[in-house]
Amino acid sequence: MRNKAVLVAALLAALTSACVSPGLLAKDAQSAGNAVQVSGSESVLSMRVDGELLITQNGRVGEYKVTTDGLPEEVTSLIDQSIATWRFEPVMDAKGAPVVARAYMRLTLVARELEAERYAMGLENVRFHDGTKRNESTEARERAKQGGVEVVQSARPSYPSMMLVNGVSGAALVNVLLAPDGTVEDAVVVQSAMFNVRGKSALMEKAFDEMEREAVRGVKRMRVRFGAGVDPRDPEISSGLLVINFEMTGKPDQRETRRKAGIWRIEQRGPLRSPAWEIEKAGTRLGISDMDGSEGYMSATGNVIKPTAGVPML
């Protein structure tokens, strides 16, 4: 898919209001812990767009619709052009016959600054899901339990001190490796981000390190119980994702920092990493912009929707 250089007034307004400068970019960091770094740090604006589509018996897109309202024409045009190229493995029924399948999708659009007041906007990643709305408590736990993993003790991170002092919000996406006894054997930050920040790159780098350490420390306190008939050594069960949100209660300027559809968000992203136990797996890689924290703990169970061409992936 060809990126378009666009001038979007909403992007300029958001960038100006946050006072983000090029000097804020954290330096590309080496991967930490048991992981391989896929890409470096960067500053972007991102937007989540939700929708749904039908996949025909031959793996093409039959119908689709974007359910996020109020999108600029540049965004809808970009989505239309991309979806026209998507191809999938046919979805099979219990008898092995191809069927028409409905899929829900979360698209992540990203705008990167090329020069003053000009941006390259592209569709960065697509995550397919079952359309179920989740929240961070009962429903999210129930979803994990249905997948064979019951969270009996939640992750308990503390707010990073540098972010707390400066009133900064952020989030970390953590890949968790579970031990057969339900404890956390290992945890790697796949990617982290801070929202609407200002500062020097050296301070930013320290703040990122502190946030990621605290996210891992909090996740390692988590405990789970495996369901009956579940093999805790199955890689699809023992590995999962969890978003740790760091946001201050009662601060009006942080109300829009979570992943809400149709709103551009300024992100200072940390490096994108792949844990050692995930490197050999095929499939979509998720970044911090693809999640909003409402998903709860997500086991790495296989998705019946399998793209073969056209679908952008990290």
C-alpha cells in the first residue's frame, strides 16, 4: 500500500497543543531481557478505527463497513484502497467446507512527520477479533477463563515515579510466559509508549526504562489457574498479552489518552520487541497502538482469520 503525504488540520492542532518537539525522541535502545528488538523508538500520531467485514468462500472480502464515525475523507479513502487488496485463507466449517465468515477488525493508522506541516499517513496494522466488548474487570477475566486461563491474582504495578512527578500517562504491552504452576516464568515488554509528553531525550530514555521495569515487575506478581483439560505447556496457552495502563485519576488532560476510536493520539513509542519464545511463531505481531487495555489478559490462541496477502502487519 502506498503512503500518502497529507496535511491534516487535526494532526497539527494535536501536535501543537502537546508541544512535542523532534528532540523528544528516545534513542533506539537495545532489546532488554529475553527478546529481540524488531524496530526502534519513534514519535508518531496514531488513530484506531473499528469495523467489520465478510470473508467469502474463496478468501476475498465480500462486504465491509467502518463503524467509527466522523473520519476524514483521507482516512476512509486509505482504508478503502487497502481493503481492496486483502486476501485470506478460506474459513472452514466443522466438515471442512469453506463458508462465508464475519470478522471484526481494529485498524491502526499512523501519521509520521515528513517535514513541517506534512505527514505520511499509512495503515500500520490490523487486528481481527470476535467483536466481544470487554472491560478491565469481570468480563475480561471471564474471557481469559473461557480460553483456559483464569486470572486469580492481577498484575500490580506501581506508578513510575518520573511519570508521576511530571503528570505523564503511558502504557506498556507485556508478553507473559506462564509456568505450569500458574506463576509468571518470564515477561517482556513488547512495546511501550508515553502520551502528550515534553522533555529531553535523556530524561525520556530514563522514564521509558522505569516504566518498562515497573510493568514487568507488576506483571510478575500475576497468578493464574489453568482450566480442566488444558495443557499449561501448550505455547498457545502458556503465552499471552497484557496491557498495563499508567494514567492518573481525575486529570482531565488524560481522559483521551486511552485507545478511543477516531481520535488521533500523540505517542512517544519505545522499541518494538519479540520475546524469544514467540520468534518462531507465525502470525500477526501487535504493538502498543493496537490495544486499549480493556482486553484484559489475552492468551495467544490461534485466530481462525488468517490473512495471506494485502493485510498490513507490523
